[in-house]
Amino acid sequence: MQSTRFQSALAKRFAEDLVLDGKMPRTILAYQRSVGKLAQHYGTSPDKLTEQQVRDYLLLRRSQLATNSMRPVLCGIQAFYRLTAPREWKTLRAMRIPKHRGLPKVLVPQRAWELIEATSALHLRVLFRTAYTCGLRTGDVQALTIDDVDRDRMLLHVRHTKLLNERFVPLPEATLDALRSYWAAHRHPRWLFPSRESLQSIATATEHVSERTIQRGLKQVIRSLGWNETGIVPHTLRHSYATTLLEQGVNLRVLQSYLGHKNLQATEVYLHLTQHGDAKGRSIVKQWMNGPVSSEDLAPEESLSTSKPEVES
């Protein structure tokens, strides 16, 4: 819970500064939380702390947290003392957290569909199907509106993205049918997945479905299936989508555009999760790297022709 030492005017100013700095809502909440915990640790407002206090706190948290968990802590504190309470502190300029890119967990198609079909709540079953079959992040699928569905071209317009990188992704017909059926059940004028947490009618909800609802719903499905596997989160459906497409021969650049990655390296991680390319590579190595290959070893279409090639018209 955010510390009472970091609220009201100062917290509001920090949030506004982050908006002006181009940060997304989820990032803003994470950064506010990290500064709030700093204030709570010392029992005072963060703009009253010294560099040594902040340094000691960061060293403490570095010893307690994994690399990926430490990154938002450092980034939030750095942002606060860069934007809201500017400080020229060597500690904040010098400290770096190396990126740890572990391989994500994925589900084979059979397991992904088993999870989706086992989801008893209609809104979550359609949401999980949409996330999986369109390769969406949780934030992507939460923010989908009725205007994002292009029925004529069978595309889904993903607008509210993590990196502000809008994209179109193929929309499977069965997913379109599922979206139509679910929308017909609530007919919200804007959201495809409106919030169900208030006592009001879903059709008049003022917010889209929450991330917490999605996370809790997925955990319940996993428990109902009796799966002992850990690490399955909503984002696992997106990873599974990417891996399946790669295994079926989708070009890496095309997959990059579907996923909305600005950097191809972010897409290349899925190459480590598919055995399709590896099997093909092993076959080629076995065929071509065992010594010189004579023309007799080649298939007829692979051998060199002595006749002149035809000129393409």
C-alpha cells in the first residue's frame, strides 16, 4: 500500500510529470509505488531524503530483489529525482540494472485451447481466446473497443499499446464470432470487455475490464485444470501465439509486425522456443557438413545444369 508520506500534492505532481514524460498508466503506477515504498521505509517525504539515504535504500533493495523486480524500483526513484524533485546525485546517474532476458513460458496449441475451453466465465473465455489468437498483451486486449474490429478486412486494430505503436493483426473468423456473441450479451457502446466489478449494468460500465480480474480468472482456470506448472500468466498466451506462428513458418519480420515490436531482437527470443527451425537446421548440417558432396549425392533438381538457362520473359 502506498505510504501516507507520499500522497496528495507531491504524488499528484509526480504522476503529472510522468505523463508529460510519456509514460504509460501501468508504468506510472509502478513508479509511484516504488517511490511510495521509499518514503515508507524512512517514514518521511521522499523530497526530504539525502543521497546517502537513497543510496542505502537502493543497496538494500538490490540485495532483496531479483534483477527484473529491481528495475522498476530504480527507474521510479530515478524518475522522481529527475522530474519532480531534481537532484544531481551521482548515485542515481551511475546505478544500472542489467536486463535479464529469460526465456518465456509457452503453451503448445493443444494446451492453450484446453485452457481457453476450460474457462467457464464467458467474458474471460472470449478474452483469453482473443489474446491468444491475436497475440495481444493484457493491456491491448483490455482496451479493445467496438471500433477496433475491422469486419471487412478481418483485422483487429490494436491502438492502445505498450510502446504507442499501433498495429493491425489478423482476426480469425472464430474469434470474430466469439466477440460478436459476447458483445451481443452486454452491448456496451464502447468497450468489447467492459468492467464487471461494479454493481451497475455492464452496458453502462465506465471502465474496461481490470488487469486484476484477468489475472485472478486465469489462476482459477489453472487450478480447475489441476496444472502444477508455475509461470503461466496472461502474457503466456501471447508468447504461445508467437511460438506457434514461427513453428508454422511465419516470417520473423511479419511476426514482428503482428506483435508490435519496434526492435527485431525482441521477436528473435521466440527462435529459442521453437524446435521447428532447429530440426531443419540439424537436417541441413547432417546433409552438408559431413564432408564434400559429389554431384551424384544431389537430387536431380539440385545438381548444376550444363545447359543454358532460359531467359525469363
